[in-house]
Amino acid sequence: MGCNRNCGLVAGAVIGAVLAVFGGILMPVGDMLIEKTIKKEVVLEEGTIAFKNWVKTGTDVYRQFWIFDVQNPDEVTVNSSKIKVKQRGPYTYRVRYLAKENITQDPETHTVSFLQPNGAIFEPSLSVGTEDDTFTILNLAVAAAPQLYPNTFMQGILNSFIKKSKSSMFQNRTLKELLWGYTDPFLNLVPYPITTTIGVFYPYNNTADGIYKVFNGKDDISKVAIIDTYKGRKNLSYWSSYCDLINGTDAASFPPFVEKTRVLQFFSSDICRKTCVHFTSSFSTWKS
């Protein structure tokens, strides 16, 4: 019995030592295999997991709006009183649900170009109201006219059109009109070939954003999804110095192995500039 017990202890110790050695060897090997697989699958080319999710995002992407509703339009217009506003929102739309189009790989520069179709679907369950909610807002056409045409003679003509169309400095518009466009009665009277439809995001639906050219990560995985050019340019010519550069991703994806200390940069065509995000804290969306 003693011999058997000793043999068992020795055998257990040997097996434990062997497993420890194998574990010490296999852990870094396993990490290397995982890293190699990740580097292979995040390349933006046909057949990879990343490419499939990149062409059409597998998660819902939302855009939310808060509108400032003017509370005292008559006082502002007549007495030049200080404007009072009330913030209303959020009003939520689902975006980025359409697959990228005109995807073209360039093996020489290791880039892929594409167009991003635009579309927005209203999400009532994530909004405080409907698209028919009405707001008192600044009349964009009336407010912009004197700035665009400072000539006294031209302003006199434009004022006659403003009065004839019964327009004023403020107007009532629905959320749908404000965001996606409405025919302005003042501009509709101007006898020149100008656009008479106004909207903060007009035109949007049934249009496309781009052309984007981004790195596919084939030669350098740290550059995957980072924008090389937007509409054939590396800068916008809207801003001065560094702010005018187009860099980062389009925020749909980022390179792998991102550290918490890294600043994530991305470009937004809606605001015509790049921006960035910093890690502040982690949280869990899991509920017991």
C-alpha cells in the first residue's frame, strides 16, 4: 500500500509538472495563434469576418437629435428680447443599415474604396415624440438672405418677396421638415434658378456619402479601416491647420489591439471634420 501510495504521489507530481511545462509552452503559442488569426480575419478583403461585418454592419447604429424650440418668437422679433428656448428630444433614427456599394480593392496601395448609401429610419420607441412634432425655429432662408446679399437694392427686393410669402424670422416646422427638407415659400418666389428646398440634412435619403478610400490592412494591420482619402482628397479646405486633415476611420470600425490609452480618431462627413474619443471608464450591458 505504501509503495502504491508513493507511486501515485510521484506519478501525480510528474504529471502536474509535465502539464505545467506544457501550459507554459502552449499559452504563448496559443496567444500567437489567436493573434495570427485576428490579423488574418480583420483584413478588409473578401472572405474575412471583418469584411462581412464592414460591408454591412451587424449591429444597429442610431443617430439622436435634440431640438431647441423657441418659446418667445414675437418678443424677439418685435422687442429684440433675449431669446428663450426649450430643449426637446431625443428623436432617434436608425442609420448605417445599408450595405456599402462600389467596393473596389487596390492591391498596389493596399486600399479599398467604396460609397456609403445614406438612409434614416425613425425609431418611435427610442424617441420622445413623432416626426410630426412641431417646433418654432429660426427661418433659415430669411435669416441668411441679408448676409448673402448685403446690397441695399437687393435686400429691398428680397424683403418684398419675404412679405409676399408671409414669411418671418421664425417659423413652425415639423421634425421631419426641419431635418429632411421642406419647400420654403420665400425662396419659391425668387425668380432665379435656386434650390427652394431647405433642411438641415437635405438631401440625405437616397443619396450616398463618399467616395471613401481606406486602408485594408493587408500590409499593415494597424492601419486597417483608416481613411486614406475622402472624395479624392486628404484635407477638406474648410478649416485651418490640423483640423482640416482627414484622418482616422469613419467610426464604423477601428484597427485591432487598441489600448485604452489610445485616442480613437474618426471623420464625420455630417459635420465636415474629424473628431476623437478618449477612454474614460468601462461598463457592462449585461443584466442578471
